[in-house]
Amino acid sequence: MSHDRTEAGFKRRTRVAAARERLLAAVEPHDRTERVPPAEADGRAVAGTVTAPAPVPGYDRAAMDGWAVRAEDTFGASDRSPAVLAPTDGGAAEGTEVTPGGAVRVHTGSALPPGADAVVMVERTEAVGGELEVFDAVTDGENVGATGEDVAEGQRLYDPPHRLRPSDLGLLKSVGLTDVEVAERPRVAVVPTGEELVQSDPDPGEIIETNGLTVSRLVERWGGDAAYRDTVTDDETALRDAIRRDLDRDVVVTTGGSSVGERDLVPDVVAEMGELFVHGVALKPGHPVALGAVEGTPVVMLPGYPVSCIVNAVQFLRPALKRAGRLPADPPPTRRATLTRKVGSEPGVRTFARVEVTDGGADADDDLAEATPTRSAGAGALSSVALADGWVVVPESREGVDAGETVDVELWEALV
């Protein structure tokens, strides 16, 4: 049994920040890369500097519907004294050239015909007989999108570890890139443990396995490649074999079996196989989390209670996965809100209070929502997370947060 615990509980609990720092020190960012089409690169971290092989636009183009002209032919034009030009219904595609005193019809995005250097908006012109009256004087380049105006050829677009977004993918495609080098997704093995777990139709004393499913989907959402393993029973040999099987992964995460009971064997198995850094963290819910490494592979041992499992996955697994995959560890998005009921907290313990967020009442600030703690607050009440919008973090230095205080709600479900 670990020296940091007894049958009655943990002798000491490590602060969250210190525990996370110890885990991240053991995570070695991998250097595996692959080339994928832009359509498959969403959420991936670029593995090298990305530059534009071609300009955007790739040609001078009309920025308005109108008439392509030589700017000098419109000098002095006004409502009272329009310039009179010879119109041609053609375009660059037909090889039509704008000659002195002429105008060629163009549409937004079409190539600027040879000889033209400006576009007059169609609403500032009028066809009279066989002539075109122009009521605006335009300057060289007016209403024209010049070659490379959006992106220049050779322009530096992204550097590691930039995480590609949908708008980035459109840009990559627009400059002519058919593939981009990205870091491989960090590989994570998710191993549920517990002899009482079943996949469906539980008998008395059995529980449907949910933690492995939840964690594996979180891994995918956070940019990882999850291997959701079959449940492993509470047996040292079986646990040892399961962990050893996945030591080629970037991170191994187990769910359940991390506390101090007779069947909580995972921390001792990890300590025997490698090193146990932390067992017991000063956070609530979920203090029976353990962190370690076996043969250089980080092992995150999450508690079996569903809420505790999720809280610790966000606090420890997510940053470990991000570091392993060279992905930026962005902080969670937050929303300011007024707390409607007091949230209690134990001094020295970081508390994560699940809350529902609603828009404020008629007299409230339009930008300030209301945060109401969920009534089902137990660490085993999965619905208290599934039905919540986020959580309020009470730091170790406080004994709680009073009703009426303005708080930051971490919208953990929005994390990527």
C-alpha cells in the first residue's frame, strides 16, 4: 500500500498545481508527423512553418459588379458631366481588352480585362443608346482586388504549434495546398477497471461502465486518438498486463480503482511497475486521483465516481494530452455570472462546483448571467455534470463563495 495513504484515507493531499506540474514533467512531446489534406486537418497542430505557394487572389479581379475601365478615361466625371465610354459586353474570359475610351462589363470576382486598371460600380453608370455614361471618376486600382491582396506568394501563414481551425482550412485550400504536415494525434489508452462494471443490463451489485466511454470521447475532442479498452477486473496481474500492453501509447489513463480500499489496486500496481508521483490531490470532487509513469509512459489514474473522473480528466489528462501532442493548452472559456446560492468549500482544497447558467432577470445586466449550483452535487451523480453548463472553481484560499458574488464559470464542455 502506498506510503501516502492508510485504510482510513490519505495522509496528505498534493495541491492541484503541484500535481499537474509533476505529471507534465514526465510527459515527453512526441515528434511523429503526417501529411493530411486540409479537409482532414481540423484541430491538428501544424508540424512546421506553413507558407503560401500561390497568391490569393491569383489574378487582378473585379471587386464589384460594374464596368472595367481605364481610370484616366473617367477623370472629371460627375452626375452633371458624365464621362461617355464605348461599352462592350465581354470579359477577360473572352479575351476582351479595354481600349482607350472603352469599358467592359465585369462581375464581382471576375478577372480584370487587359488594359483596365479600375472598375466603376454598375449603379454609377447608365446605358444611353449605344454609349455608357459614367457618373463617378475612379482612381487606378479602385474596386479592384489586386493579385496577392489577400495572401502574398510565399507569405508565412502558420508556425507550430498553431492548432488549425475551420477558417484556417479554407485558407490552406485557397492558396493551393493539397496537404499540410501536422503532428500526429497523441495516442491515449483508456482502461476502465472494476469487477462490478458491465456494458449493459446490470444485475444487483453491477454498474454500467460509463467512465471509459466519457473519457475516450473527451480524448478525441481534445485532439487525441483514444483506444477504449475492455474493462479490466480488480486483479493485480490483469491490471499489470493491461498497463504493459499500452506502454507504447503517449499516455495511459485508467478509470476506477484509484482510492484506498481493498480493491483499489491501480496505484500500487503502477508503483511496483514504475513510479507513483502523486496519490491524493487537494481537490473536490475527486481527491483520490493518482499520477505516475511506467517505463517513461505517463499513467493518469482517475477515480471511479463519474464526476470525480471528469473533473480530474480536465485537470490532468487534458494538459498531459496537449503536451504529448504538441498542442496549445488553451485555458477553458469562461462566462461571468452572478452566483444564486452559496457554494461551500474546505480550506486548502480546490472545489469545482457544478452550475447551470441562465440569462439574468429583467433587472440584471444584459451581459451578466446567473449561475445556480446543481442540486445533485455528489461525486457519483453523473447527471450533475451532464445537466450542468460548467463549474465554478473555488480556490484553496477560500472557504466558499457567497450568493450574489460575481464568478467566472468555466465552460468545460466547450474545451477542445
